[in-house]
Amino acid sequence: MRRLPAAEDGGLGGRLALTALLLGIAVGGAIDLALDRPRQPGVPHLAFEGAMLALSLGGIAWLWLGRARARRSLEQTRFALAAHRAERDAWRERTEKLLRGLGEAIDEQLRAWQLTPAERETALLLLKGLGHKEIAALCGRGERTVRQHAVAVYRKSGLGGRAELSAFFLEDLLLPSVDEAGLAGDEPR
């Protein structure tokens, strides 16, 4: 497993320094308590130093318990991320042929509308849900140029905008075995 830098690992260097400081305060307080032992119990000085000693030791425990909780949380997050990646990869593997066919069909239609390569790229990115600014940044074009490409896509396709473009390609995508109630198959939701 890759070792995280100190900043990503919950600041291990800072945690060690703070632990050393609190431990120094606790040891100093314990020594001072032993040297100053008053003859009368309940003296405010004794209570104050005892409280400082307890706070220092409590601070050390809090730091290291927090680190343990953070490590457990990080491991749970890593596990969940790995599970999501595996699910994504399995889905891609199962649907690769279908998606390739859909991509080819979309490109065929975009070519039938006689879109330029830049307009086809813009149309595809619009279908993926990107905005004009995002497309401009991704393609290294100006936002105004991307807007012009989008207008050309809508004009050449005879569609009224982004929603109609998406509906043209995606409207007929249905879940398999959709019954009258709108539920897919016999599987529970």
C-alpha cells in the first residue's frame, strides 16, 4: 500500500510534535506536583496542577484516538472506492460492445447532418452533458466558438436545442421488460 505524505495522513508530524509538547507539560506538571506537595490537601495550586496534568494526558489520548478513527475512515473510503471502481469496470466490460455500437450510430447520424469535425465533437460533448464553458476549456476553444458550433449543430440537425438533441438520441432508450406499472421485470426496486 502507498504511504501517504504527512499532510494527507492527518498531519503525523504535527501530531507527534503536539504529543511531545503535551507529554512535556504532563511530565513537568507531575514533577512540579511531587516537588510542591503541600502539607494541606485541597490547596488550589495542587488542584490546578492536577487539572493541567489530566488535560495534557487527555489531549494526548484525544489526538491518537482521533488518528485511529481517521485511519479507519480512510480505509473504509478506500474500500468503498475500490468497490465502485470494480462495479464501474464490470459495467464497462459488459456494455463495451453496445456502447461502441451506440457511439458509432451517433457519429453516423452526426455525419448525416453534415457536421464538421468540430461541430460533431461539440454535439457529442453536449450529449454528455457538458456546458459551453466546459467544452471550450476541454477543446481549447473560445466559448463563443463553441456556442457557434452548437448553433450550427441545431440548425443543421433541425433541432431546437440541447434538450431536443439529447432526446433525439436517447428518447427511445428504455429499461428492458418495462411493464404497464413502470417497473422493470420482477426485480424489487
